[in-house]
Amino acid sequence: MTGAPPDPATGDLLAELRGRGVTDVDASTLTRALYSSDASLYRVVPRAVARPRHPDEVVAALEAARAVGVPVTARGAGTSIAGNAVGPGLVLDTVRHLGKVLEVDPEARTARVWPGTVHADLQRAAAPYGLRYGPDPSTHTRCTIGGMVGNNACGSRALGYGRTADTVRDLQVVWGTGEVGRAGDGAVGRALVDLVADDLGHVRMHFGRFSRQVSGYALEHLLPERGGRVDRFVVGSEGTLGLALEATVDLVPEEPRTLVVLGYPSMAEAADAVPAILASGPRLVACEGLDHRITDLVASVPPLPRGAGWLFVETTSDTATAAAAVVAAAGALDHRLVDDEREAAALWRIREDGAGLAARSLERPASSGWEDTAVPPEHLGAWLRDLDGLLDEHGLQGVPYGHFGDGCVHVRIDFAFDDGGRRFREFLVAGATALQRYGGSLSGEHGDGRARSELLPLMYDERSLALFAAAKAVADPEGLLNPGVLVDPAPLDADLRPARPGHEPALALRMVDDGGSLAAAVHRCTGVGKCVAPRPGGVMCPSYVATREEKDSTRGRARVLQEALDGTLVHGLDDPAVAEALDLCLGCKGCASDCPTGVDLATYKAEALHQQYRGRRRPRAHHVLGALPRWAALAPPGSGALVRGPVAALAKAVAGVDRRRSLPALARTSARRAAGEPPADVDVWIWADTFTDRFLPQTAAAAVEVLAAAGLRAAVVPEAACCGLTWFTTGQLDEARARVADAVRTLAPYAGRGTVVGLEPSCLAMLRGDAAQLVGGTVEISTLAEVLTRQLEAGAWTPPDLAGVEVVAQPHCHHASVLGWEKDEALLRAAGATVTRVPGCCGLAGSFGMERGHYDVSVAVAESHLLPAVRAAGPGAVVLADGLSCRHQLADLAGVPAQHLAELLARPAQ
């Protein structure tokens, strides 16, 4: 790990931790930068990070921190939006080792879990018994049960299944005093129940007024008629009173659900309809609001009813009857019953990505901070109109969405922080003041954190605040647990991350979507953490899936780059912490499509490498593997045999290639040489990029053949045109710019007199995407599947019969993330093939998996999805992989030959 030795106080903390058996601790510059932010606007640098391996180590870590007087902040997945999971002392990361489902009891319908258990893992453990955990936050693929306990998380289906507090059966905690045990037992538990005994009337009047009153401490749970439930009182206390060690939670039966989508002219009018929908009769599980400005950002959206704002209403009642009752009560412009499970899942995914999508939905980036208010549902429409008025008054814009059935509104607002946060403060104070006219709550599920704790006096009277302070004094008398939150709060405009001035260097890349600013680009990352899901469904982020290290996630890398550009720990892009964070980035571009905010670490890495090695000596692999097209062009025909001869070991040593790797063999002749002179009349030009031309010329020949069968005259572009990809990925951007400019100039005339098709996905993606970052222009190039789809739709081609053919397809990462693989899959299915699409990355990713130091991670990435899918396939299955990297990885690790789509369609029987 990078960084200077810790200061004496931190050294004492580390010694105390290790002396008590907490060994997974880190105070390096890199790790402190990674954990300085969560999904909020706040940046608080910790002294150290500990990752307990057992709940006993959580107790030991707190003992160590108390011994040296260092604060402690618990962190689950780090997706807290209000600044609940950052702190100045010791941060406890529970995700790494405390993600264990201890027991599922189907008879009692309960589960026991450790605090780092990811919500989706609990769902998987409960599913075989026909059960599920009720609350389901949009971050369910990565949020932890401990984090849900901290914030009293709810999610879209809390309307039907309750909040986290409603599901807790038992809770094992360590209080700030050091006392350990069941939350309701012991001196602290008894003292908390006694605390409200003299104020029963006050608590009954001011707390638990509606379901989403989450701000402050939930004192209503300590009332005698509520059973004096200290465990449920702890839920939502944001780690300021005690730390959860183990939770027992209720499960509910899984049941079929029906989705009705209702369209309205605006979100406020959608909100007006909520009370009538709630009273319509069917049992409703969810009633969610979604704005058109969010759906407008999604490339592929299932059909939506007419409108600019929608309610997603989900019920478990009889389909036809329930839908009719909801529609009759809704007063909507239009409606749609979504009975296709895949379409329903796609719509719910858009809703789940709402926070990230909303952040990019306005002219300026939109931020959290004021995004979690709740009112009784009957006041929701009026509150949304008041909120719009407040935004206009302060010159701001926001996109509302959220849990409308519970009266909870999420909104991302385009705050500008060039005034140091003045307007941010003014708006939050004005909003909190206006909210009280409706008896609302500052937070409806995300907690108060650093964003709203200072505003609690605008929501609660002095007696309520005194009870908060008394509860804190009982459970955490030293004030070491999550300081600055709820009691004795930090100023809401202190430690604002976006308000820090940047020191950005002159860039080689244009950053065309971020105003020419790398700082703006890396701040696309809002920390929602889709990249840290243990089982992601897309490509992002292959190295994190393999290592489970925060530094290897998209979020972690973005955080380090943010710190390098506008922080204090990481000193510029040539800081060793940046190199360490970016080392295992495969450049797959999965984040560019899978991240809701469009973070593109492959591009940022290219710029960072360019800056780091400007005027400095580069690694040998950059000169050899990074200039592969140059050496391939110089190699004589037939020289490919040398890579398996006696000079192979020397070649690998010179190139910085891992000795366990084989080297890709050059073909006996190039695609351009084999094609000869093109005919005079051509419909489609095949661009023979370096990899197609020198390594896989057979794919070009197959493409000409299948295009001819589709009624198109095809020929190979006779001129050489290198896209500069290998120079780009190694950060040699001056050479990459020259190469891509030459490729654009070369191919433009062919695109002007026909269709140009690219066969190597990474090179095609380079010209479709990154060329704009380098030279400001691109050339129109199609995938083979796009051209064939046009012929199929025009009735000019019938695909070959692939009935009975099992295809295991590994889409190249750039194909999936930049080009889109949907048309390829549709063609295969139209031909009758059975298709298994492998998610994730093959793990080779150009030169990444070839380089010394990356082999083990490369193999681990391949073992995440690809290799198990190939092993599970039948003996006659066709393995489809268009990219040279994917094909080489399969050959190296599995001894499996793979085909390009062109080869399969041209010669299906082979």
C-alpha cells in the first residue's frame, strides 16, 4: 500500500487494534482516500480503516478506539447518501468479512445474519423456502443489512412489506459504553426504556406520526404499548448509539405481483392521485413515482403509457380485478398492465438506477443532500408543488421520483458549489422550514447524517432534542460513535466534497461530455455503488468481482482520482496511490454503460497514464504491447511460428508478458493481402483492423461470404487503418491521436460510398467512441449484426438454420458496453440457436492479462463467469467470441476454440 508512515496517534490506534486481534487494518494514503467519501456530498478523511473478520472483532475495534479516544464510524456498502458512513477516526468496513447468513428458519420465517450481509445474498438464501426479506432498497444488489439497520432503509416495496424497523426480531449490539448483548437487555437497554417514562405523552404526540418519519431517534419504539422495543429503537440511529453485531429479521412469503404503470402530465399530478390509489381496495406492495427526465436517459425503455410522469403500482391481488380497481381510482392519462416479466424487470431496473440517472439528467450535474423528504401521502402533491417553487426561487432544478405511496420524495438538485456552499445551505434551510407546514420528515429512509442533522431543530421542539441528547448520553457517553451526526451535529456545509478547488493539468483528451474537465468527469461518480455488487449482472467491474477490494471498484478508482484532482491526500495524477488504484483496471468500459452516471474509467485511466509518464520512462510493456500494431506490421508473413519456438520465452521477457501466457500467432497472410484488389462496385467495406488483418484474417473472409449470402457485395478495405487502441489503453495519447486521425481520414471515403463494417469490437468501439475524445470526430462504422439485421428486416436475407445449435457467447466488453450486443443476440435467436450470454469480462482485456503481475487476476476474472459457462455447456456447443482477446483467453485457459459471428453464420455446419 502507498503512503507515509502513520502519525503517532494513528500508530497508537493501529497498535491497539492489532493487540486486540484486529489484523485487517490499513492507514495507507490509498485506503484513507478510498474511504473518505460515501455516496454523499461529504468528504471526511479517516485515520484508519479496519475490516473485522468476526463480530467479536467489531467489539475489539471499539475497545481499541475507546482506549485511545478515536471516533468510530460503521460502514456497510458505503452507499449512504446523507454522509452517514464517513468519519474522522476509525472506519469499520463490514462488507469484506461479515457477510454471512447464519440461519434461515422457514418455520419461524426468520433469518439471522451478520451486519455485512448483502441484501441480495439474504434474498438468495431465503428463496429456496419461498420466502423473501421484505424491504428492498434500490441498492439491494450491494447494500448490507447492517447499513439498512443504521438508516432504517425501506425501498420500493416497504408499502407492502414494511421498513427495516418493522422486520427486526432481535438485535445483538455493542453500545458505545462497551456493553455487549441483546439490545433490549442490560443496563443501556433498561436506561433507554426508562428515558421516555416521564415523557410518554410528548413521545406519543411527536413521534411515529406516519410511516416515513425517519429523522432523529425513533423514540416511539420505547413506548410501553410498543413493547419497549430497544432493538427497533436502534434501527435508524445511524451508528451513533451502538454497532450491530448480528440481526434476526422477519421474512415474508414470496408471492406473484402485478405491475400497472399509470401516466400523468406531471409528477405533481401523479402525486395527487396517490391517496385514491391507496384507497382503491387491492393490497398494494409498491407505488413508485418516476419522472420522464430519468427515462429519457435510458437507451432502451419498455413502452410506457402517455405522460411525463408515471406511477409504478404493484399489487399481489388478483391480476385483472386489481388492475381494474387501480386504474379506476387513478385518474391517469393512460395506463398499461405490464404482464411480461422481462419488461417489468427492465422498468424496475430504471427505477433502481434513479439516483444515478437523476444525477445526470440536468444541464449541471445534480447532487444529493436534499433528496429524502417525506410527508403524509395526502399532502404529497402540494409538497411537490412547493418544492418546485423553492427550486425556482433559488435558481435550481431538480428531478423528483421516489416512494410516492409512502409520501417519500427523492430529488437530485443541480447545486453549484462555486460559492462555497452558501446557496446549498440557504436552500436546505428554506426547504426544512417549508416542510414543516405538512408535518413532514427531513428524511424518509436515508437518515439525517451530515446533510440534515443540523436542521433537526426546525423539525423537532426543544424537549424532543433534549431526549435525543439524553439517549446519546446513555448509550455513547464519550461521543465516539459517528460524531457529527444527529446529536451535536456538524454544520451541513462543512466538509463538502464538491466545494474543494481543483488543480487539473492540461489534458490530452477532450472530455467532450464533461466540458473538457477530467475533474468534472471523475465527479460523475456519486458513490451509489452499483459497481460493488458482489454478483453484478453486466460487465462492471471485473477486477472488483475477482478481488472484492474497494480500490478495484469503479467507485474506488473514481474516489482516488477525485482526491488526486481536488483533495489533500493524493498529490496529483502521478501519485503512487493513483497508479495502485488503476493498476487492475482492465479498460473494459463496462462502467461506461453499467454505471448509472456513465463513469468511464478506461478513458480516465488513459489520461492518467498519459500524465503520469509525460516526459518519463515508461514500462517496457507500454513500448512493446502498447505498440503491437507497429510490430505486427513489420513482421513478415509466416513469422507467427516464432511465438511457439525457442525465441518465445525471450520475446515474453522482453515484452513484459507473464511466462504462463502464450503469445497470439500472426496469420500466414493478412486479410488485405488475401482479399486482393476490390471489385469496382461494393456495397459493404470490411475494415481490416490490425487484429483482423494480421491475426484473424479468416473472419474477414467469412464476413464477405455471409454478406454475399445477404445480397450485398462486400470487399476488404485495401488500405491499412489502425485505430490506435493499444496506444490509447497504455496512455500514449499523442501517438494514439495520430493513429486515430489517420484511420478516420482513411475510412471516411469508404463510408461515403458504402457501409463500413468493423469486425474487432475493441477497434470498432475506439472509432465510434474514443476517437471523439482524441480528434473530435468519428467515422460511421457498423457492426456485422447491424448490417445483417437491416437485411433481415427488409426481407432480403434469411439467416442460416441454427436450430439445435447451443451457443455460449462471450460478448467482448467493448461490444457490450459501447456498441451493444442486442442485435447479435437477436440474430442468433432468429436463426434458431439456443443462446447463453455470458456476463462480465473474459479477463484478458487486450494487454492487461498478458502483462506480468496481472495473470492471477485475469484468471480469476475468467473464472467469475466465462470459464464456468464454457464448462457447463454441452460438448457440441459453439463458443462465440468476436474479440481477439476473448478468443486468446479461451484458448489459453480452457483449450477451447471460439468463433466469430461471421464464421458461424457463413459456415454454420462447421
